[in-house]
Amino acid sequence: MLVQNILNGISLGSVYALIAVGFALIFNVLKFSNFSQGGVMTVTAYAGYVASRYLSDRLDSLVLFAAVLAAAAVSGAVIAAAVERLAFRRLRRTKSEPVYYFISSITMGILLENLITIYASSNFYSYPRFFATSAVPLFGVNVAVTDMMMFALSIAALLALLFILHRTKIGLGIRAACFDVNTVQLMGMNPDFLVTTALMISGALGGVSGVFLGMNYTLYPQLGQMVVKGFVASVLGGLGSIHGAVIGAVLLGILEIFFISWVGAGWAPVFVFIVMLAFLLVRPRGIAGIIVQEKA
Amino acid sequence: MKNGTRKWLFCAVLVALLAGFVGAASAKEILIGNMQDISGPTSVWGNAVTRGAEIAVEKINAAGGVDGAMLKLITMDTKANVQEAIKGYNSLVSSGVVAVVGPPVSNIGLALGPIANKAGVPVVGSFIDPRVTVGEDGKPQAAMFLMQPSSVQYSEIMASYTIDVLGLKKIGVLYDQSNAFAVSLMKPYVEYIKAAGGEIVSEQVYTKGDKDFKTQLTKIKEAGADCLYFPNYIQEAVLVTNQRKQIGFDVPIIGGLDFAPPFASLVNDPEAANNIYLANNFSEKEPQLKEVWDVYKAKYGENPVNKVFLGYDKILLIQEAMKLAGGTSSEHVMKGMPVVANLEGTTGVLTISPDTHQPVGLSMVMYKIEKGEYVELGRYVPEKHRAPWSK
């Protein structure tokens, strides 16, 4: 039971981690909580589903799975770039009040969710089965293959992001833009390009998360509302910290599972938030200990 | 005659003629309201009920209507929203409908009860919460009628099948504690099982929006349950079915109506969609379905789901009530509905109890899902549900 709960917690945390990493990246760069990520995840999950339906007769299951992930990641990057152009760029140009970023991101999230409701209805859909085996034995208990892949992908996403941010020129530019956009511009870099790139990376991650969420929890227009859990994980891990987001997400997943086991699903959220509040009272900077001033 | 007087006279004759035409037209029509979710989250059900009701209306009209008058269905979209439903009902009453085909949504039925009782226009629905048709005082709600087993009847059918037929006595229960539909299906099941000597070894809950049930399933597994009773909506049913397999919990699931087609096809894994029992309103093999089945398939190019037949039978019930009461007004429908007996519907033989405004002795068809395929096990009704006047 204990081992099963820990593994269940890690698997749930992996879902949150994939969301939280994209969330933390944007917070790191733009200093605001980008809730449009939920809408992006929903749309990309549907894009992946459409790709799976279209390609299912043409490709083998594992190749199909890779193609679906790629389709969702690309569509996520494109949609995130569109969101940046529509919702955030003008706000940056006019140096708008921070609260407008927040409102704009929430509005975009709702807009994307409603577009899906209109075009795909509020019915739910199921992804096709990609793997011959749905669960494998580990430490004497069964673990879902998708859960293991999600965990591996969360770690991979974290490593890839750290590599991009610390070992590439674009990453250097993004990190520089975190400190001062005006200076970055004076040094010959294009801040629009840097911000759009950051959002596209976040959108691609959202696409991958969307596919996994759709595979695990079926596809429905409100799928992206899980972004709230990603946000909570991000706060727990330390706003703006990417590795903190992963740690926070896994901790949140484990906490939720143990509280469901101990006090039931009805009370579990209450206890989780009490623990979170207590933790943030003691350590307001979160696990990673980074404080970034939030725009909104 | 002066010019002005002639004009007035012409206008008066014209108005009188028009009124006559309108009167003549409405005299040949009986308006029946239809309140369904056409565009909201349960629109799959709402559209299916509407299509079934339309097929019934077309058939009755093709056979000459009721007392020589044609039936006309007026559909209102509830959007699965209580406020929209109340507005829709009031609008239908203003339009002069004599009865309303109600939605398969209990919370709308609960809200409509007092309003319909006051307006005197009956609602024939498939809202399975028994409180919709029976008030707190134990008396029937005058204008509310149910045409499929209530949640109590349904749960008892499933409980009786679990313990009396399958012989399973250690039960684990998982349900959405924030959903009236799920709670209303859970309580009578648990009571029946306990009264019959069974044991609820673990009762687990979740709340709206939860998607990961592995922890609750693990607890039920650890408690040594012989089977899992899961009376919830189809999306959660798909998730629980998959997660049951993921944690290696291979016991039968005793499910609700939401496990009926297209559930198995939505699981996308025949190994997971296995060892599941459910009760449906009908069997696809039953001959009384053929006519509606063929008409539906020819019209819409797909197989009908069970809500189509519920919509069809609701219209048959309203027609039968008019026949029994000898008139076509709303008062006649109100008077005729509680005395409907042995009406051959597509979903079974319908007899409405005057004491509860619910059907009595209505059996359900049991199914087992084996590796993604529905295997029919025959009709089943517990002994305690049989009424002396029913077949």
C-alpha cells in the first residue's frame, strides 16, 4: 500500500510537473503567472487527438505516439506564439500595468477553452491505445506505462530546459531579458524574439502535457484547468525556479495521494492547502528559495 | 355605405377570417413541449431523447394523430441548466402545451416539480432521483412522472443481481460524493446489500473534477473486496476502468447505465473493458425495438442509443394518458398518467404507480462486458419490485 501510494503520488506529480515547468519558465522570463497555458494545453491535446485519428491507419503504435507528441508540441509552440502576439506584445510595448498581463492570460485561456467547446463539443474523447502493455510491475506493485513515461519526460524536459537556458545563446538572451529587457535591446538582441521563443518552448511543453493528460484522463474542454495544480506546484517549488517546479509538483502529487488515503478525497484538498500555507509561512520563497517579483 | 365604413367592415371580416383559420389550425394540433439539453454538456442525451420523441410524434401523426388532431413537438434547450429549464417550461406553458417531455437530469426535475404542480402541465421525464416524483411528505408530485426505474429501483436491481445472482458479498463502493445522481444510486444499493447479508468492506468517495482514482481503488483492493460498485457518469467510468487495470485490481465492476454503449468503445482497451456488469433499459435483440431502430438508422445513419427509446416511450405514455382520460388537454394527461398500465413500450412494459408516479415492475436487461463486447444476460427484476397488477 505504501509503495503503491508513493508510486501513485510520483505519477500524479509527474502530470503536475509537466505543467509546472512550462509555467515556471514563463514566470522566470516575464514575471507573471501565465494562465493561458491551460488553454494552450487543451487545444494541443485536441490537436494531438486529431493527429492520432488521421495517422492511426498509417503508422505503427510507437511511431504514431511519437508523431502525436510532435504534432501536439508543434501546435503548442505555434499557439503560444499567437497568444504572445495577441495578448502580451502590445502590453509590453505600452508598458501596461502588471495586472493586465494576468487578466489577458486568463482571458486567452478561457477563449481557447471555449473555442474547443464550440468546435469539438463538450463531449469527451479517448486517445487510442499506443502501448501493448498498460502497466508493468515495479517493487511488487503495478505502475502505469503512461505514468512512467510522464515522469521520464518531466525529468527530460527539466534537463532540456536547463541546457537551453544555460548552454545556448538563446538561453543566455532569455536569462538576460529576465533581468532587464531594455538593456538586452541596447545590446542588439530582439526582446520580442526572446519572449516569443520562451513562450513557444512553454507552449511545446504544454502540448506534450496535453497529450499525456488526454491519454490519462480523457479529452474534454476543461482539461486545461489542471493548470491550477501546476501553478500550486510552481509556488511550492519557488516561483520562477524550473527545478523547484518539478520538486514541488512531485511533492504535491505525493501529498495529495497520501491525504486521499488517510482522510478521503473530500478532505484531502483541505489538508493539502493547510500544509502548503504552513510551508509558505515558514519558507515563503518556496523549496528552491528564489524570489522573483511577480507582475501579477 | 361610406368609404371609411366599407374599409372598417373589410378589415373586420379579414380579421374574423384570419382568426377562424388560426383557430381551425390550432384545433387540429396538440402541442407537446420537449425540454432537453441541446447544446450543453449532456447534449448527447438531450438530442437522443428529442430524436426519439420526434420519431414517435411522426408515427402517431402518420396514423391519424390523437382524436384526429396532429401532435406538434416544441423543443426548448435547457443547456443542462436549471434556470434555463425553468424559463423554458414557463415559455412552453404560455405556448399552450398540454404536456412536456422532460430531460434525463434529476436536478432539473427537482426544480421543476413545484412549478409544474402549480401550472398543471405534466412533465414526463427520466430523472431517476425519486424525490422528483415523490415529495417529502411521501405523496406523489402531482405533475411529475418518471418512466424508467428510479435510482432506488435501479440500485436495488443491481444490488440484488450482485448478491442474489453473482453471489458476491464483500463489496467496495466508489462514488462522487458531490453528485446527487451518484449518491442517490449509492445509498439504496448499500442498504439492500447490508439487509441481504452482504458487507461493504470499503466505501470510498471522490469529488467533482477528480481524475485519478488509483488511491481509492488501491484501498478497496486492500480491503479484500469481491467486486466494485461504481454508479457514476461515463467519463469517470472510463477512467476507473483503465485505472483498475493499471493497479492490477481484477474484480468485477457493478456499474450503472453509463456503462451502456458506447462506453466499451471509449475505453479503447478490451483488456480493461472486461468483467463489468450493468443493467440497460432494453436489449438490442428485443423485437419491439426494431421499428424505431430501423427508422432512426435510416434517418440519422447511426445506431440509436438508449435515450432515443426513452424519448420515444415518453410520447407513447402521453398519448396513452390522453386515451385513458378521454381528452387531449393537460388536465386529461394529468388524470391519465397515473393509471397507465401494461403499455407496451420500447423499453419494457410500462405501468405507472398512482402512489409514486414511478413505473412498477419494470425490469432491466442485464449485460456483462467481456473484453470490450457486450454479452446479454437476460431481463432481471428483483422479487420485491414485482407488483400484483404488472405483468
